[in-house]
Amino acid sequence: MQASDKYPHVFTPFRIGKVEVRNRIFLPAHTTNFAENFLPTDRHKAYLVERAKGGIGLIFLEPLRVHRTSLGRAGGISGAVPASLPKLRGITDAIKAEGARAFTQITHTGRHSDNFTDRLPAWGPSPVPWTTSGEIPHTMTRREMDEVTDSYVRTARFAVEAGFEGLEVHFGHGHLLHQFLSPACNVREDEYGGAFENRLRYPLEVFDAVLGAVGKQIEIGVRVSVADLMHGGMSQDESFEAIRRAAQRQGCKFVHASVAAYHWPSIGHHVADMSYPSHPYLDDTLRLHDVLGDMPLLAVNRYTSLKDCEDALATGKIAMVGMNRAHMADPYIIAKTIQGNENDIRPCISSNHCIGQIALHRPAACMMNPRMGKESEWSEPPEPARHRKRVLVVGGGPAGLEAARVASLRGHNVVLWEAGSTLGGRLLVGELGHGRADLKRMRKYLVDQLERTSTKVELAHVADPQGIASFAPDVVILSIGSQVEALPPGMTGTVEEAIADTSACHHGRHVAIFDKSGSWAGLSAAETLAFRGADVTVFSSPDSPFWDVNIYSRMTAMERLEQQGVKLRPGHVLLGIREGRALMRNKFSAEQVDYGPFECFLYASRGISAFVMQSEIERLGITVVTVGDALAPHSLFEAIYDANAAARLL
């Protein structure tokens, strides 16, 4: 079946104003932290051009920050800076040369501006602090509002000069214009605060100024949140009316509908992770269409497959669908579908590792695709090896599967030994957690991709130094994962054992989880056992629970745990377990506290590395490359990345 027959709406061209787009899929604007000193880089270009080559119809470059008070961290791009022009022009030319169209977004982040570079205070409509940093913004004067309006116009003109064919003005996600709109952020007592009409005034002034300046040269739209999901924020009726009023402006060509605001815990909904169903806010977007009528409406939020997109487009109410994280995972979704290789598409599992890295001021990175952001450095497929080697991969978890795949693609003779009866390692347990089923898609993809290579897989093959020596490999890739840490006295077992034992009855049982990992291991166990009916208490030594889970997923997970009655006890150190009770030391008060009774005590730990086995193999004179948790217990992303990088160096 032809791709256009299977997904007729996806592959129907669409026109935004005078710009014709080859299909209905677009890449939404998203910060990558690839900039250097607020300037675009070759890394931006390589990343975006790869997506254009992959067949996507329309690409929005990441936000151009319109004003010095909106720069925040140095990984973002400053708008209207002359030094940016050659780089931006190179990006737009390269995108269009591959058949995609190039739009951008202009924004001021308002009170969200971290301003780590100059330490100047953020600006906002009112002295209402951002929930993440707690810093109180400077209240903008009328003169400063005019200054920012001028900066929007200047950046829009700059976008035209840089070769962009369209742009969107950001009214959503809790950024500056949204802050003026929302009563949760705007408590002004002048003509720009209070009543809805007053709160709407400044955003429309900015939009009108941009439309008046460049509306005849470039296609202009507005990005919005169909619901801000903030306590004390806008009702959906107010949100829809604000959007309708913006869309009615002369020259507005499209509305790009998202959800939520950068505010605890609202923003976790903006990047719905794997705990959500596909496109969870489509119904809200469809209701918005009924308000807007014929205005082209762009939809986003967890569209992970072209089937999801086709279903949305088939309603007749959605003009285009955004696939951001999905195109981080695989830039060639469109091309592979056209070629009949849809089963080869690397799935997005919505882990939120990508945006979690951005929150940590690191470059965006993808759990599924370690090459994301390294397009100009790592070729795909990987370069053939100069010398073909006999490679033994020990361990068939995520790191071992990825290392074997890449090594085999490079031409090495690869054999993989897995001690168990099934490939997948800890993914086999992780995917059983409540709301974590997408990990099964990850495991299936890794296994399927390995089967496409010449790698020989031997299951139920336990490796030891003597057996490895007899095999006589040129190099061993040790990927046996982390080893189980000795349990403290009194522990019933590990959280992994509890999740895996789906037949166990946890209903009504009091379960204590002692979380040393701070990762999804403890969080998933708490949610899974609570879902099964247990009364769960989670103890952890650091000041915050689940500290190593990305903040976006953690926000919404904490909401769910609260709803399930899970009790969190951060800042507690285990002193001992006796007769069904846990003696803890409260780090904040230094008091000893007795908790219980509990029927089950579970331990969450990252385990310990495989340095002992590595040393034993090295003593045989065999080259060992250790990857994944065997190297050091860390995240699933690092396991995949380590393995890919190591195999490229063989």
C-alpha cells in the first residue's frame, strides 16, 4: 500500500497563506540549548536539515528571544542580533533546499527568564514569582512595555531578512504575553490588569504591531495554550476568547494550539510523557476549532505515529500536526513511510529525557536516538570499520543491544551472549510498571534492529572469564548491567522484584519503599503498587523525592501519587528495621522516628558496577570496553549513548 493511500490526509499538501507545504506534518519550535553566546550554530543547522531531509513538511526554528530581558541561559537564540543573520540565513536556505518550509517563533519569556548570564531581574506584568525559581520579577512600566513591543517588531523584521517564510507570536506556555492574559500572573491595577479586556490588551497590541510591520511579507500566526492549567488562571472559555480575538486580526494566517504554562505543575502536561494516552488534548483542540471556524489550526502534544496524526487530520478540524519528540527519535519518519519501511521507524517513547536535559541547562538529547544533536559528527549508518574484529558482547540489555547493532553495522563479526532467556535487561521489568508500557516499544525496537544485522545471539549463555578466553575475541563489550547491591537487614526485596511479581497481592498491604536511586525505579514502584491497592510510603535521604527523574515528568507523577495517597518522606535515613517497623532519622530535625507497621520493605538502588568482572577479563590480556550500567549505574540514556559511542570507536 502506498503511503498516501494509508495516510491520505498526512500526505495531502497544505497552504498557509502563500506558502505551500508538501505534507501536513511540522516540527514545532523547541529550545535545544545548541546556541553559543545566544547565537545559532552549525549544530542547529545539522539537526534541522536532517529533519528536512527526512521529509517533514514545515520546520519552526526554535524561539528567537526578542529582548535582552528574555535571554535567560546562553543556549537560547537572541533575535535581531546582526551576528545571527549569516547563520540563520544558512539554516533557512538549507531547510528549503531539502523541500521543507522554514518558519520561526518569536517570544519573550517574561518571569521565566533565568538570566544566569547577567543576573538582571526578569520582567513581568506583576511581582508574582515563578513557581520554579521563586524569584520575583520586575513589574514592567508602560515605557518598558513599549520597548518590548518594539523588540518584537525588530525581531520579526529580522526573521524576514533571515529568510523565514512565516513566524508565530507566542501567546502561550506561560510566557510574557500569557502572563499578561492570566489572572494568576497579572494583578496589575492599570488598564492592562483586572478585567479580561484589560489583560488581553497588551498581547493584542504586540500582535497588531508585528502584523502591521511584516504581515504583508511573511505568514504570521499565534501559538497558544488551549488551557493554562494554573490554579487561579484562565478558564477555558477565557482562553478560547483570547485566541479567537487574536485569530480575527487582519493578517493572522494560523493558530498553533498547545496546552499549559511554565508553572508547577502545569508544564508537565505540555510535554505529556508515556503515562498519558496519545494526543491527550486533541478534544480541547477540536473544541477550539469550533470557536475559530476556518482558521488553519495546528495541533501538538504526544503525536508519536503517523496513525495518530492521520486520525487527528481526518476530523477535518486540524490542518497540520506537530511531531517534535517523535522527530528527535527519528528524523526520517516521513521518508521511511514513503519507502515502505515504517517498521524501521525508531519510536518515541515520550520519556521526556529531551526536555529534561534542557531544564538542566544541557543540550537536548534523546533517549531513543543518541545521534540526536550529533548529526554532523556521527554518520548514519555508522562508518565501516577499518579492521574487521571478532567482537563478543556480554549482556543483552539496552546497552548490549545497541553496542552489538552498531558494531555489526560497521562490519565487525559480532556475537552476543545473554545469560537470561529473553533480551531486554531491566526493560523487561520497567515495562511492567504502571504507565510505563512504552518501554516495551523501546525493547522491541532494539531487538528488531539487532535481528536485522548479522549478529549471532546466544541466549541462556552465562559468561565467565574462562569461557570468554576460549571464545578468543579481539574485544569484549561488557554490558551486563549493574549488579544487585546487598540489601540492608530486614528488607523484603527490591522494587524491581515487586513490580515483576504481577501475581502478588498488594491490595491493602502497607509497603515501605526506601529509595536510594532517586530514579524511575522507586517512582514507578510507588505508583505501580499504589495502583495495585497498596498503602505506600516512600523514604529517601535527599531533601526531594525522585530527584533524578526529569522535572517535567516528576511534576505530573507527584500529582498522581498524591491522588493515590502515596506518602513521601524525604530527608529520612534508615537506621534499622524491626518487627514490621522502620526506625528512621529525620535529617531536618535529627530526631529518631518510628514508622509502621509495614508488611513489606522494598529497596530501590542503582546497584554497583561490574568492575570485578572487567578486571578479571583484562587480566587475561583481552581488550574490554565496558558500557551502560556495568560501567557506572546511571540512566537509560547514558546506557544507550555509551554503547553507541563505544561501538563507533572499535
